[in-house]
Amino acid sequence: MKIKSFILLTLILTLAFISCNKATPAGFWKNYKSNFLLKNISDQGPYGGHRAIYWKTDETAIFNSENIVAFASKNGWTLVDSSEFTNDQTNKWTYSNNKVFPLTSTGFSDTLLNDAHLKDFPRWFGGQIKVYKFKTGWVTIEPGTDNSIEENGFVLLSNDNKEMAVYHLWGE
């Protein structure tokens, strides 16, 4: 009887461990080019959370938009749009004298707001970048309102394709 219980418990724990990347918002990104992953910030609570992940390499052709979009799509993220930003634009993305990615509960805006959520999204690189916006299957709700957004997952890619970051905000 003890052996059967042990085997059952082992199977349940294994299943829970394997499914964690799908069950946690944006958790699957930890498996993307993991040998180049440098930072993984994640805070999840009962009402929402955020994730910021950063990769860097000295090699060329490691990060490219086609592979990034395909990986995101395979994991349930749907590409909505992409935009390019100049060094002058990204230099303005600061909060409390720190470089940030401008994502708040009202969504992404290149016009910075004074919002404490910004501290959760450090920006590790600047210069000319490309930003990919995704629907993630999760929603972000603006606190105190019924306003919600589904486009709350973002991938930043440096102009030389040697740095990449993912940002995701969900819940209230």
C-alpha cells in the first residue's frame, strides 16, 4: 500500500512539475534559448502578476523575429502588431531614474505614465529596438475599473538581434 501511494504521489508531482511552464503565465519563455537567459523576474499572486525575462549573446543570428513569433504562437501567444523605436525614444522610458519598459495596467505606451508597475519591468538594453505585441490568453484589468486588455505580452529585440526581452503583465 505504501509503495502504491509513493508511486501515485511521484506521478502527481512529476505531472505538476512538467505542466508548470504552461500553467504559469509566460513560463514557457524560460525554455527559449535558455543557455542565453540572464534574468527571469516573476511575481505571481492570486489577483495577477508580472514577468520580465532577458537574454543576451555575442553570437549572431541567435534571436530572429521568425523564430520568436513561431515559438510564441506554438505556446498560445498571437502576434498582434510590431513597432520600431529609436534610441531617442527608448531613452525616455525611465521611471525613478531607472530604464524601464513602459507597460502598465492600461497597456503599453511609449508615452510614459507615472505608474508603480513600471518598476516591475526593467529595460536591459536600448538603442533602436523592435517591439512585438501579443495576445496571451490572459487579461490585464485596470484597477478600480472594468477596463481590460488582452494584448499584454511583449517581446523586445535589439537592432543587432543579440539581445531579447519578454514582458508580461496580467490580472488586476
